[in-house]
Amino acid sequence: MKSITVIFLLVFTIVIPIESFAEQLDVFTNSNVYTDGEILFVYGKALSNENLIIRLFAPDGTIAKFEQIITEADGSFNIVLLTWPQSSTNFPYGTYAVEVISTVQNGLSKTLDVKFSSTAETIDVPVERIVNTLVFAPETAAVDNSLRVFVQVTSDGLLVSGEPKEILQTSHVHLPSGEVQSLSTSFNTLHQGLYFVDYTPTQKGTYVFHIVTFTQGTISHGSAATLVLSQDISGVSEQIIKLNSILDETASELDKLKSEIEGFGSTLKRASDNVDTSVSSISKSVTNIEEASVQLNSLLFPIVASIAIIVALQIVIIARRR
């Protein structure tokens, strides 16, 4: 009987602390939607005299506010976490997250989403995150040549920070053969919310890069296609450059030939001018000969006439003698 009593007391002694340290963390806010100048009031209940960490995350995942408080003896807590300022690049409109973390309950935490809006009307506004994924891939590429794909992830218009292997862990590429290749561990961070992957295609065809973003419980999809050819634009450009050089050489040869032809033309023109000059000279010579012939005829005509008269007189004298 004594042994049973001792065992019961031991069990009772062990159970009491376990129940007294049972996990408890309840978190509330005074509203779901806020506008400029309103107060973000956070309250709830946890363990007695517990140290709590309260963080306010902006839509891009960065910490906009950080506070640390100790609960009351009954475990209750409350704090004015923030008075919403006017919207700016530091506090843009969008969906914010209030996170309360326990420092003694094995890292137990609770998160509430609140909306920072431009409207002051007390209407029901759904608190939701708008995550967008944009994929930028080259339109064409070449087999066995590396290509780079860029990814931009935004939440409510702001770039989302985080490890790409966690945010883009289910991203993949569809090969022309129909196979699917994972890209979960291939991405690198270029900037907050901007990531890239270098990929080398091994076959011709269309590659579809399917990027899946998962952040703060919201999923988003984006995709881009690249046509892989046996030769990319740079190879074609090199061939065009070679063709241009050949055309330039041909053009220079044509210019040289043209100059030579122009020289030949000038020679022909000079020869033609010389021929024209010679013809003119010959024409003048013929004219001079004609004039000389006329003058000669005019000189010979009296002589011939005199000779004819003399011959006629001799004939008459001889006839009389007979």
C-alpha cells in the first residue's frame, strides 16, 4: 500500500509541472485593416512572466518593427506595436504580418496578417497577399551554350527576400523530349527578390521554364519559353560579319574596276578627240587640195588654149602649102 502511495505521489509530482507548462499562445489585433494614423494594438495570452518577441513583417518579408515584452502574472500581454505612418517606400500599402514568438515554449509562434490600406472606411477588406512571379528568358539559344534565366518575385508590389532554394524549391524546366528537370538547387540571388539560373540545353527544341514561388503561405507561378537551335544569334551574327567583310572587299574591287574603267573612258575620249582632230585636219587638207586644183586649172586653161590655137594655125599653114 505504501509503495502504491509513493508511486502515485511521484506521478502527481511529475504531472503537475507538465500541466503548468502546457503550451499556450493566443494572439489578437484590434483590427484587420488599418490606414494612416491608426494604432496597431497587439494583445493576447501566454505563460506567466514569459518573454515574448513581437515582429512586424513588411510585404517584402523584411522586418518593419521589432519589440520584446514580458507577460503579466496571469500570462496576458498587450502592446501598441505601431502607429501607422503615411504611406512611403518604408511603409507602403499592402499586407503585413504580425508574428509573436515565445522564448520558452520551444519557439512556439503565432502569425496574423493585417492590411495597411489607403481607405479609412470601416468595411470588410479581405486580407490576402498578392504574390507575382515574372520570368525572363532569352527567346532563342544554341545547343551546348549556357543561357541565363532571371526571376522576379514580388508581394504586393515589393521584392520578396529569402533563400531561393526555399522560395523557388519546386521550380523546374520542361525539356523538348517531355522530361522534367528540377531547378530547386540551381538558383542564385542577384538582389532581394531577383534570382537567376544558368542552364545549358543539350538538345534542340522548345524549353519551358516553369517557376513556382511559395512565400508566406501564398503560391505563384510564372513561365517562359526558349527555342534552342543548333546555332544561336551570335553565330549567325559572325557569319553576317564575315559576309559583310566579303561584300566590303567586293565593293572595293568594284570601286577599283570602276576607277580603271573611268581611266579607260578618258583614254577613249582623248583618242576620239584625236580622231576628230585628224579628221578635221584631213578635211582641211582636202579643201586645200580642191582649192589648189581649181587654181591649177585656172592656170593651165590659157596655156592649153594657146597651144590649141598654135596647133590650129600650123594645120592651116600646112593646108595652104599643099
